[in-house]
Amino acid sequence: MTDRFRPAARMAGIAPFHVLEVMGHAAAAAAAGHDVVHMEVGEPDFDTAEPIVEAGVRALRDGQTHYTLALGLPALREAIAGFYGSRHAIAVEPRQVVVTVGASGALQLALWALVGPGDEVLLTDPGYPCNRHFVLLAGGTPVTLPTGPESGWQPTAEQIEAALTPRTRAVLLASPANPTGAVISRGELTRIAALLRERGVALIADEIYHGLVYEADTCSALACDPQALVVNSFSKYFGMTGWRLGWLVVPDALLRPVEKLAQNLFIAPPTPAQFAALAAFEPDTLSLLDERRDAFRTRRDLLLPALRAMGFDIPVTPQGAFYIYAGCRQFADDSFDFSLRLLQQTGVATTPGLDFGSHTAHSHLRFAYTTSHERIAEAIARLQRALA
């Protein structure tokens, strides 16, 4: 590589997705005629709900293909604010809602508006890998909080307090979390929010799986801290992954900085997707989406006891999202190698823990129950034969 194409120094801290290598092997196996059960991808298998699709098609036919404002379509901002009132009994003003290019766009806006060189951001390990990369790209330093089953895979207020320094700018929490499906209880979230308010540290809440919560008592971070920055998405509960649409709820003090960033980074969110998303809040659509949530819970209840019976270590029942984070130390010392061996031997594709941090990463796999009940049953049968 010639010197003029030398990557920027910031790229040294950006790790690849190991699951993409698994997906590459899975694609090769499928091309060779082998049947692969895909449990590695964190994407709902359901197609986008028909009312949303129809609204998007109608927008295209009506010529809604031009830029909107950088903060998003006013009608959609109002609908999102209204959703917090109807579903969570939380008062959110439409002006606080920023429509974004996916949840990734929302996370970038939140972190880049807050974080600069020398600033620290606390994040959980295991956790979604892009979050720490976004901190690095903003010039900040990600500081990981190791979590385990003893705390339900979520940090406690005491753990966060012990990790705070004068350089801590924000704490980024995810509930439900990827890869564990763990939910922060209302009581613990209230304690964390009070601590951060007292210390003058921002709370950023990743709530992109918030509609996919099962038995847990959960709440939006906005119920505990009206000044929290809350990230959400139309991808998971709303089933609109390819439409690339999300949102960010911001306090008034950050609205102008976020708007300037949005103007420069993205110009505007995709217009047809915004018109389509308006239909996501119709009662019939929400009823359908809740039925799909119940289907995910049924899949979890099929897969979880089967994995435990095979010998996977899963002491905490995942309460949300569509993932099971399974300890595999009894089978292998290297989860990445084990994931590839399972794919080769059984045709079941999983995600190695290495994608989610370093704490216990080598001893865990993530199973995504984002495929049909029948395919999950097939995966269970194959795994049982291979691991017997």
C-alpha cells in the first residue's frame, strides 16, 4: 500500500464484524447446496407490515421524493411524540424528536454532539460493537463496564458510580440489550438516572428493541430522566430494517447542535420511508406488530429450554429483543472457532461473542431467534445430534 492510501489513525480502533465471516461461510455452504439455518443475523424475518408498505408506495406515487427538513417530517415527529404519550404515558414535545437515518444515525448525532477529545463514555461489555466505534470516531474514549449474569447482564448504579471520572461525559445504556436481551429494571434505571443528574453526566439510552419486551417491567429512560437522550428505531419492533429510519429524543439544549450535525452529515432522512412510517402508528398496524412480538416470545420459549438442556450456560432468561447469549465453555474455549464448527457440522449459523466486546466473549455465542418456529425446531434437532 502506498503512503497516500495509508488509512487514518482512527481506523486502528475500528474492529471488523466477526459475524460477517460466519455469514460468508454460511453463504458458501448454501451455494454448495447445504441447508443453513440462519440464527446469526439480528434482523426480523417478517416482511414490513403491509400498511407501512402501502403508505411508502403511495408516497412514491404522489411524488414525495424530495428532501424534508433535516430534523424530519413534522407529521412524523408529531406521531412519534404522540406514541410516547399513548404507549408510555410520557410527555414528549414534537420539537424534541429528531428523525434519523436509522438508529446508527441517531447514535452518531447524540455522541458527536456531546463527545470530544479527552471525553469518556461508559458502555457495557458485552454490548453492540458500533457504539464504542462511534465514541472513537467522535474523538472520545470508550470505557467498558463488564457485566455478567450476576447483575442480569446490566450495570448497576454502584458499578457506574465507581467508574465515573472527571472526564466522563456520558453513559450509554441499552435496554433491552444486544446481545443479551437483558432489560434494566425501572428501579435500577431510576437510581442510575439520579446518579448521573447529580454528577452532571448525560444519559444516552439505546431503546431500539423497546417494543420487543416480554415479561419484564420496563420503562423508557425518559420516565426516569426527561433530559435523557433516547435512541429508537423503526427497524426492530416496527420491522423496517431496509427503510433506514430511526429517531432521537433530545433535550432542548442540544437540539440546535444536533440539527447542525444532521444538516451536514445526512441532509435529511429518506423521504418515502418517513411517509411510510406514519402508517406504523395506526392502531391496526400496532396490533399486527404486537402479534409479531408475541411470535418472538414463543420462539424464545422454544429455543431457550432446548439450549439449556443441551448444556449451554444461560442462567438469566432474556427479557426482550430476540437474542439468547449462551455460554459455551463446556463445548469449546474459542467461541469463534466453535461457531464455525457448528456451521460446518450442523448448518446452524450463530454469532461468536467476540463481536460484542472482550469480557467472557470467547465463552459465549449469540443465537438470534429471527427465523420461523419450524426452522428453530430444525436447528435444535441438528444441534442436539451434534452435541449429544
